[in-house]
Amino acid sequence: MKRRKLKIAMAIASELPFPIPKDFPRLHAPTQVALDIAEGLSKKGHKVTFFGPIGSKSKSFNVFEAPIVPLYKNKIFKKTQPKNAKDKVRIREVIFNLFDQFLLLHLFRENLKRRFDIIHIHCPDRALPFASLFKTPVVYSWHYPIAPWEGDLFKMYQTKNQYFVSLSNAQRKPAPDLNWIETVYNGIRLESFPFNPKPKNNLLFLGRLFEKKGVDIAVKVALKLKENLIIAGEPNKGEFWEKKIKPYLGRNIKYVGCVPHKETYRYYKQARALLCPIKWEEPFGLTFIEAMACGTPVIAFKRGSVPEVIKDGKTGFIVEPFDKRGKPNLKGFIEVVKKIDQIDRRECRRWVEKNFTVEKMVDGYERVYEKILKREN
């Protein structure tokens, strides 16, 4: 059946323009996902207008530059230098909130003129008050875990025209009563993550170096097994980094810095396994599918999306997160690392090709839009 061509408005954040600048100091996976969706929809003939701060550009879809300097280069942060960390976090959140709302204000103003068929927002907490004033269908993709209290707050603004898309079925569990329309898994560009059947003799941890990501457990596993471990990601200069990671860096455990996203494949494809001993409810896990696309199996604790994204025993191993004492299941994790060479790297690639491509993700959102418009008419 031939699908209608839609006028779609899209936005994610005021923090940075797009494409993502080379001097942006860290990974920003949600922005890349949003841009891939916009480009894919444009290729299908839909008229996409992406709202971003000054400097945003695209050859694939229309861009609306809101009159605001991207936050990562905005001088407003230099004017706010509180003495303590708590005030710094509070002020930062206020600034981010108001900047994002300024961007969204322009989007919803334009909607009064252009009458978009669908508005697709990747920062729902900023957009809910605006969307509740309009009849235009609004789709939200939420890229982080949802806390029960957030679900309660979202319901305060929930109207019939607002729909939520989950990145995994597990992501919905803390807030099951929201107006969920469908689950659409994230997808990647396969050409950016080439397959490699013969890795080097090392394990890999790649991602943000926060405690909830479990990098400290990855270090313990490597030390116990006397395996080589490469750590890549944005450094955390706080107490966790100084006490749990930095003292163990050396010949066998190496930190290679924050690798540009376009270069991550070099590390994925050379690793025997990607270690993901996560301590939170992962909403999706882009690193999982990026690694598997390169043929690298993933070992992760059974939390959040993990059972949906990793095929246990086929594309990696899923480990119960806690032992009998309620502590992180280090022993269980170590046992499956020993079996990692049993995984067929070609199966890892096939699994991603079948389930987690950009094309499949874009098809999913197109299906969501049509489903919503049928309800609205």
C-alpha cells in the first residue's frame, strides 16, 4: 500500500547544531539517531523540517535555525560560576530547560503557519506543556530510562494527541500507563560498522565512564582473568574514576580516551567481546548493536533492554546481575567471558542486519505516524 507523504517537524536539543560538530567534547548518540530518522524519512519522500540552533545544516532535509547560539558554545555558562557543585547542577538544568523550550517555542509557532502532519520530539519533558495546547499529533522518543515519578508527571500533561514511542519494551515498565503507541528499536548504518571475523586478543569497554555503566566491573573481570582490556569513553574526573579505574591502568588495562563516534568501529571490530556490566535499566544500548555489527559479541547483565537486543548464547551472553548475596555477579560474568570464543561472529552481524538497521528504524517510525493519523481521522 502506497503511504502518503507527510509534513514532519522534528527537534531534539539546543545544546549543539547538526551535523554534530567535530569539536563537541563527547558522544551524543540521541542526536545521531534523530538525524538518521530525519534523513531516512526524507529519502522516502516526506517533507521533514528539523529545528536546531544557529549553525544547523543538512543536505537531506529542511532546517529551521532558531535564533539561539548552541549551548555548548554559549557564553551564558561562563557568566554562571557557582561555588558549589549542587548549585552548578541546578543552574545548568535551568539553562538547558529554558534553551530547549526556546527552540520548541519556535517549532510550535511555525506549526501555526505550516500545519505539520506530525511533530516528532526527542526531548519530551521540555515539549509537553506546548503540545497539550495543540491538536497536531506529537510523537515522543525518550532516549533515557524513565523513572516512575517522571511517568506520573508526564501524565499531568497527557492529551489525546500525544504519543510515546519506546526504544525497548523494557523501557515502558516504570510508566506503563503513558500513551504508548509502539516500540521502535534504534538502528545503525551498517556501512559505518564493518564486519571483522578475526579480532585481536583484547576485551573492550566503550561508553560513558560512569559507575552505572559498570566500567569498574569490567576492570575487575579483566584483572581476574588476566585479559587485556581497552577502555574508551569520556573520562569522569571524580572520585569514582580516581579510585576505581585510574589505579588499575597499565600494560593490560589501557585507557584510549574519548574516541570520536566515527572512529569507534576500529575498537569494536578488533575486540573479542564488548563488556557491558551495566548497573542501570538500559533503555536500548547502541553500543550493543554497533559491536555486534562488527562481529563482536556482547556480554551484559540482564537489565533493561538487554534480553531484547542480545541473543543469549548466539550473539553474546546475558548474565544475572546479582549473586546470592545481592552483590554484582562478578563470578557469573567471568564464567561467560571464558566462553566467548564459542560465539559465531557472523551470527552477530546477521542479527543486526535483520533487526537493527537505520532502514528498519525509519520504517518503524513511518508505521507509527500512519497508525496515529488513522486514529486521529
